[in-house]
Amino acid sequence: MRKLAAAPVFSLGFRPFFLAGAGFAAIAVALWAAWLYGHLSGTQPVGGMLAWHRHEMPFGFAGAIIAGFLLTAVPNWTGRPGLSGWPLIGLVLIWLLARLAWFLPISSSLLFVMEIPFLPLLAWVLGRDLVAACKRENYPILLMITLLAGCQALTLTGIVLDDADLQRHGVLAALWLIGALMSVIGGRVIPFFIQRGLNRPAAPAVNPLPGKMLMASAMLAAVSFAGGLNDVPRLWLAGLFGLMSALHVIRLWRWHDRGLWRVPLLWSLYLAYAWIVIATLAMTLWHAGLIHQQTLATHALAVGGIGGLILAMIARVSLGHTGRELKPSRMIVAGFIVLLAAGVCRVGLVAFSTNGLVLSALLWCTAFGLFVWRYARILWRPRL
């Protein structure tokens, strides 16, 4: 047992959670696609397959990656030791048990009890260190994790009450809240990665107001989804999403450097962030009555934006924190391209062909399967 706790994979949060999250991303989408096309007619999860898919992509997959990233970043921000050994194993087991709970012969109320602990425990672990180190500038991230736990409670309440609208409101609020978290973290690390990756001089400090406006508007958008305000088009929400889109475009313009197109770990992040622009622009057009499918914005954010940023980020973080050269293998570069194609298929092809969905799912599973295949040995072994 001591050997297990001392194993390299449990030395820091990114190792087990990146592996578990990426593996789960591939398995969960494969199961979802198989069910949609009638190849999985056995036992249904608690609440049904749609409720499972809605819940597990933001709270299961993205929740694991967020945990891995923040459990690694917060020790760097605070100078305090990160979670490791048995405490980390315990948190991983709580996450894993929540994934398995859907397929156990239990009630929806017991499912609620088994799902809820993970995000509050994560918030407590992170908050303990941030408060002890007086890192007030990082409190908004802690707030977002707490709000994400609230979105999960809303979603699970919808499952317990068999209320599909409540489920949808909770999931969409969580999705846009994760998008807000990605934009906050991306606003910190992407320009830093570009500067380091291209050996550019340190960029001068920028006005913090646009970043604060973006965070506030993104959180307001998430609240509007939780309240069901996006069920029908509203012009004032078109203005809100239009503002978000403009602020994201300004960021991309400010970050752009022609040299980044030669570096896969940079263009993968840059193009994934561009999907957030597409998602916010699509929501603007939907609220203005110019397009008819809100789901285009939802999946632009989920597949292209969140999925793309996660894959690019975990590939870079895993190399850096294990002492490897910041140069991904051709297999992972192919994964970046494949995931971008998955987003294009899910947003652009589904409206014209029923094959678009299965092709998008296949490409998604391939991209995250490549990550697990290539990085499993790296994450299980000691730092170089």
C-alpha cells in the first residue's frame, strides 16, 4: 500500500486526473454514439442515456481535467505542497465512484448523494491553500468551482425530479461556466506560452479592464442559462454575447504572432480558443433571430472550444511538469488536427448529414485515445 501511495502517478494532481479524464472522454463519447445509432440497447444509466451524457461531459470529463490542472497550478501559485499520495488517491476514487454510480442499481436520490462530494471537496482543497497564501487574485477561480458545484446540484435535481428543462439549464450553465474558466486560465497562460515558446520579450502589462469585463459577462451568461433565460431569443442577450465575442476577438488579435503557426503546442491552443469566438458569435446570431439552432453554439463551445483547449493544455502541461522537452510527438499533433476536425463535423456537417455526428464522435474518441496511448507511460513514470 505504501508503494501505491508513493507511485509517481500519484505525486501531483495532473497525472491521475489527466489520464482518467482523457480516457473517460473517449469511452463516454463512444458509448453515447453507440447508443444513438442503436448499438447499445442494454441496461440504461440512472435517469436515462441523455441525462447521463448531459451530466458526464461537463462534470465527469471536464471536471477531472479542471481538477488535475488546478491541483497542479495552485501549488505553483501559493508555494505550498500539492495534494499527493493517499489524499490524492482518495479524491480520484471519489471521482471514479461517481462515474460508476450511474450504472449501479440505485435511485436517482442516491445518485445525487454519490455525485455531489467531488467538486465541493476540490473547492475546499484549493481554497485552503489559496486562503492560507492570501492569493486573493485567484479567488475568482475558486468562485467558479463553487458555482460549478451549484450547476451540478441543479442538474442532478432535475434528474431526481425527472425535469428535463432543469437538467438542461444546469448543464448549459455549467458548460458556459467552464468556458468562462477556460477564458480566465487561457488569458493567463496562452500569452505566456507564446512568449516562452517563441523566445519573445516579455509583453508589456495590458489594461485589466477588458479581462474583468469578459469574466463578468461570461459569468452573467452562465447565470442566464441557469435561469432559463436562453430558452427563447432575447435582444439584450444578443448584446451580451456580442460583447463577449468582441472581447475574445481582441484577445486573439493581441496574442497573434506569425511564429506560433510553426509550433503545434501554440497553434492548437490558439485555434481552440478561436472556437469560443465562434460559440459566442453563434449565440449572438441566435438571440438576434439570424440562425435557428442554439445547439450549434453549444457544441462549438463544447467540442471545439473546451475539448480543443483541454487536449492542447494537457499535452503541454504533462510535458512541462514531467521534465520533458516541450515538443509533442507526431501522434499528438495528429490528435490536435483530428479534434479540430471533430468540431467542424459536429457544428458544420450535422445539419446536412446524419453521418456528421458519428464522424465527429469517432474523431473525438481518436484524439483523446491518442493522448492516453502516448502519455500513459509519461504520466506513470517519475519526472526526468
